[in-house]
Amino acid sequence: MDLTLPELPYAHDALQPYMSRETLEYHHDKHHQAYVTNANNLLKDSDLKGRSLEEIVVGSFGKNPGLFNNAAQHWNHNHFWKWMKPNGGGKIPGVLEKALVDSFGSVDKMKEDFIQAGVTQFGSGWHWLVVKDGKIAVMKTANGENPLVHGAKPILGNDVWEHSYYIDYRNRRPDYCKAFIENLVNWDFVAELHAAAIK
Ligand SMILES: [Fe+2]
């Protein structure tokens, strides 16, 4: 079965003023679609065809860079759209909040470390909250790389490719990373992934 582009879970203008309609039209409709199209073309000649997306991502890492980059970006963006919501940010569900305080000392410190990872990711990439060894940690990765290939379970990720913020923030990546964590994150979805990751 071919990989398919998911619908955005909200209207293209629903994340304004933090992420514009124009950004989502390019980012979802064009960039994400291109990853899906490229991955499907590369899967035609791969023995990973028909496997789950997670198996394709992990199975192609270090072996088939073209397929890996496009399939991982498909996984990353599928989650990215759900990691945001209109009127996001705000209160973090209790169990997750406690786990964040256990791991970072405070929610403010988690936010500070998360933003710092995004700001210091050199060039295109992602910054993450992951579950590894039972704790929540911050990671950053280059290009399409995903914590899954490093034995960590991503529960939140933000795209710091310029296509994600340049229309709205120009070169102000720190402002974009701050707006993401303060005003865009869907903490209920992060809490769901955290609960699954610690099972
Ligand atoms: Fe992206």
C-alpha cells in the first residue's frame, strides 16, 4: 500500500498568528506531499515496500539514504501536524507534567532546554522531547533524522527547517521555537505518546 498525505487536523489558517496559512499551504500541501511522492517512488524497488512506516524508517537508516530521508520526514510531519493545535500550549496534563518535573526539575527548564536545542541545531533538522531509559530528555537531529533510529521514543518534535518558519519569522528561529512550545503544542497528544512510551 502506498504512503499517503494525511489531511491537516485543522484549517490552514487555524494556527494564526503563530503559523500562517501560507506556511501551512507550502509546508503541508507541497513539502510534505513531496516526501510522500519521493518515498513511494523509492519504495517501488525496495524490499521494505508494504511494511509499516516505522519499519521502513528504521530499516532504511544507514542503508538507503534517499528512502530514509523521505520516509522519516513523512513520519516526522505526520506527527508534527498533530503536535500542534489551535490555542495550543497552556496547561500540561498532570501525569506528563509530573514526569517533566522529575526529568528536568521544572517545566520552565524543559522549555528552556527544548528551545535551546532548536536554536542550536545547525542547519535543517528537528528538536525533540523523547523517552529514553524511562526519563524524558531533549534531543536534536539533522535533516530528516528521527530519534527512533537512536533507540529513543519521540513524544514531541518541532521542525526547524527554514520551510517551517521563514515566511512567518524570517531568520528569527528562537522566536519560532518559543512560539511553538508556548502557543502551538497539543499537550494532550504529547501526554498520549508519553503514556504509550513508558508502558
Ligand atoms: Fe518540514
